[in-house]
Amino acid sequence: MTQSTPSGRLPATIGVDIGGTRYKICWLGAEGGPRDVISRPTGGHRQVGTVLAEIAEAIAETRAAAIHAGHDILAVGVGIPAVLDLQGGRIVLLPNFSGSWQNFRLAAALEALVRLPVHIINDARAYTLAESRLGAGRGVADLLAITLGTGVGGGLVLSGALRFGPNHMAGEFGHITYDPHGARCGCGARGCIEAYASGSAIAAAALRPLLQGRMPILRELIGNEPARLDADAVARAAAAGEPEAEEIYAQVAHVLGLGIAHVMKIADISCVVVGGGVAAAGEVLLSPLREAVRANSIVFGAFQPRIVRAEVEQAGAAGAALWAREETMKGSRA
Amino acid sequence: MTQSTPSGRLPATIGVDIGGTRYKICWLGAEGGPRDVISRPTGGHRQVGTVLAEIAEAIAETRAAAIHAGHDILAVGVGIPAVLDLQGGRIVLLPNFSGSWQNFRLAAALEALVRLPVHIINDARAYTLAESRLGAGRGVADLLAITLGTGVGGGLVLSGALRFGPNHMAGEFGHITYDPHGARCGCGARGCIEAYASGSAIAAAALRPLLQGRMPILRELIGNEPARLDADAVARAAAAGEPEAEEIYAQVAHVLGLGIAHVMKIADISCVVVGGGVAAAGEVLLSPLREAVRANSIVFGAFQPRIVRAEVEQAGAAGAALWAREETMKGSRA
């Protein structure tokens, strides 16, 4: 994709990351990172057609910016926090969005609006692709990427290729079972990692001791306002030496470490990229995480993956653009 | 490998399966299953050189039988219950064998004795290859094979290829953690699946109630002789309606089902092949196992792998022969 297009301009793709709160759009040439990022509210409670019409307008703006910069847009990638039917370009299950989104043929509908090929992908797999091609996973053949935010997402690169599997389930790290007797998850199973290691879970774990008058450092950090409690505040309290905050991150590290050890024994990888808002905790999380992976590893921890922080800005939208690029190149080879 | 060799004979490979108790040898042509199977005691407590000299003699016998049947042996595959360094042809860790086996360069030593290329492979991965190419996994692109015997082994086929991973750890199903607070396993981690779902674990679970005078059906089946207690006897008691025997298999199914659900979420597969002595239990095991996989699956069990019994006789030796064939073909393409 480094050659110029028939128009004489350089080839590029557009990436769209549709989140529960905001959607983000950027374009990506063969060189460099995401450009001309647009970020607007999604309003997923609205009809899918209304939201798509707005996204199509934003794609047109992005395309104009890319053409202005001497590029031609070949395709659009769309990342979405859903279980997807990739072949059919269809949403199978998209929690927290209105009923009109469920079972919707997103790719065909958006193609009709923007008159470009559209390739959909799960948002965590898009993030994984961005870290693998542009970020902390560059040059790594076998990689797990996890993203710790409101929920926990993941993706797997094996022998250099993003793994989907026959049901497009591969890399669903957040829904690996931690406790089979735990609470029922939105996915249908019980005790998923997501319920113990997401940003929401971290804040929830700190709420009770805070309301009981404990965790003085955390209380001061949030100005005694429980509404300002989030995973980042708990991380800052842990870094400042609050023992209960450290314990919360140690438990999160235990849960994630066990999941990573599962991935080591099942798929085998050499690197784990940790991203999302919770990763801002840095060593407060990564240091106990490395220890937890070692403790649950085979052959006395002889084989350890590197565990590093994610690097790519706007990884969701950039990854969706990369997905469109890889699908376009696959099509031109076929 | 269907064309004839320069000598005008048909190409074939030899497979060796070195177990803790016995080693098995066979040869495999392009058509049909394993032929002229030899089975002799290993004596793994002896020096590796002594055992290898015996195996080299058995390989010579097998080669003579293959030549007699109009075939030429191109290479030898050796399956072994060890952590291996495939590139170096070296044993990294081989539990229950004498010190002389540890760190031994098995491939080079056997090549010198038999004057044929030798390719080593973990025994459970060899079994997986046999089921994938000749058995219950024929035509399945994404497959988990597990073998339930004295221990629990496994292997993964992804997109048609046996998966090894950067540390040759992929498919180590028996060492997925079931209970992180469980007993320390020989592998260094705690509470591995193997400790709960192997044939030895099943027999051990029945021993206490038996000694306490419970499980009358089981007691009668083994003629009141605890020395005759094994997983098969517990399975027959469960099939005959012994409630505690059924409970033991339900617990084994729970442990295995959770592990299979992990594999679904991490690597995604469409079929699970269950082999080894414990698989003889049939529906006593497979029926609760299907239910356990469903209960721990994502999206309310919408995506379920088929769970079937293994089919290949002498799958360990046959798989080692297949491994030698695939490595030989890879070499001839390179």
C-alpha cells in the first residue's frame, strides 16, 4: 500500500471507533500515526440510522482532510464494542445500545452512505492491531493485548496475524472466568475477569472502605467527594502508600495474572500489552502483575512474557483504519 | 509425499512414543493407519543411552518391516512427555526419568544411531496431530485435543496447523490453573487441572468414600480390593447408578469444562477431542462436560464446540510419525 493510487495520490484508510460514550474518527496513511482525529458523542440510545448518518458526515470531513493532504481513501474500518459476524458485516450483540443496533448489517448500511468499502471489527481487536503494528507490540509475532477501562477487552496476535477463530471469539480476555461461582456477567457466564479488574470494579472495591471512613489518603485525593472516586484516584492513593489501595491493585493483578497465565498455557505468547485508563496506574499495577503471572506459570516461571504499557494514541480508531488497510490488501492479493 | 522415493518404493515415516512405562513404535505410509506396532518397557530410571540403544534396534526392526512392505523410511518422529526445545532437539524437563535424560540432545543422539533425520515433539502434541489428521478432528481447522490418563495432556490446532508458540507451551491444557490456592503441582504452579481431572485424581477421589465403607456398587465392581480401584472402575460404577461416582465425574467435568471455556475465549475452536484412558467413560464424562462448557461460555452458550471421543489407535506413535512427515515435507519445500 505504499504505491500511489490511480489518481496519483497516496493510499490511506479511515478508522472509526464507536464507543458507548463517544465515537472517534481518523485517517491513516502508509507512514505515521492517526491524523485529523474527530471525537463526537455517540448517543447509542438513539436509532442506529440517525447515528450512522452523523458518522457518515464525519467520515466525509475526514476524507476531505486526507485528500487535502494528498491521500486517497481506499476503505473504512469500524471498531465497535460488540460480538460481530465479520463475514456478514453484522452486529450480533451490542450491549448498552438501543434495540435498532442489534442484528444490524452495519457494514452494508455504512457502505451505502459513504460509497467506500467498510470493514467492521471488534473494538478491542482493533486496539490490539494498532499496538501490534504501530505500538508496544511492533515486531512481536505472538502477542496478547488487554485494555482495562469501563470493561476489560483483549485481542491476540499469533504468528503475526490477528486471531479471530471460527466464532470470532479469540482474545475475549475480559470474559475468561475468574470465579465460576461469581456473579452472573452480562455475557451469560459467571465471575468473568471483567467484574474484578475493570476500572469500574476498582472504584467499586474502594467505595465501601471509603464510606466506612477508612483510606484517608484516597479520601483526601478526591476531596472527600465519592463522586470523584475512580480507578485513577485509587492508583494515586496506592502510589502514595495507602495500604488498602495497594491491596486493591494487588487483587486486580492477581486476577489479570491468572488470566495471562491461562493465555501462556493455551496459546503461548511472548509479550502482553496493557492499555486503557487503568494502565495509567503504571508500576502500581504492572509490578504485582508480573509477579502474579510468574506465580501461576509453568516450569517455575522459566518462560515469562514481557508485560509493557500500550503506546498508541487513539488506538481504537487507528486499529480500525489498519484493519481496513489489511482487508484491502488481502482483497488486492486475492 | 505420495510420490515414490528414488529407490522406487513408497515414502513412509516411523513414529516412536516414549512413555513413562512403555515405548511404542510404528510406521506410517501415505495411506492408512499405523503399522507393525512394537511395544516394549521403557525403564526410564535407566541411563538414556541404554534405553536409546534399545529403541534404535526396535526402529531398525520397524524399518525392515516397512521395506518389506515396499516402503522407504524418510525420517523418524519421537514423542516424549517432556518440555522440549524443538529447535535444539533437546529435552528441557522430563519428569519421572533419570537425570541422564534431562537437558539431553535426544534428536542428535538418535540420528547418530539410526542414520535418519529425527524430529522430536511433546507426546500430547503428537496425539493431537494424529487426531487432527487421521482421527476425530479430520477436516477441522481449529481444534483442541485433550488426553486424560495418569496426567492430563493437550494440544491445539489453529487454522489447520499444530500450534507451538514462542516457548513451545501452547496446548498445555493439563497445567491451566483450576484453583490458584490449590496444591503445588510438579510444574511449579498451583492447582493445575491435571490434579483434579486425571485418571489418578479420579481414583484418589473415590478412595476415601470407599475406605469409609460407602460406594457399594464400586466396591463390588473391584471385588472389595482397593488395589483394583481406577478411573475406569469409577466410570463403570457411575454408569451403574452409584451417586458418589456420578458426583466424581461431574466434578471432573466441571474442571475440564472450565478449562475448555478458557480455550474458547482465548483461542476459539470448533471441536474438542477427548482421549486417554479416562475417555473410555464415554457419556458418563462427556454429557456433564458438554453442560459444563455451556455454563461457562460467552453469549449464553451460543457458540459451542463439538465434544467428541478420540478415534486413533496408538495415537502417540502415529502422531510422532505424522510429525516426522510434516517436518520432512516442510524441509523439501524450503
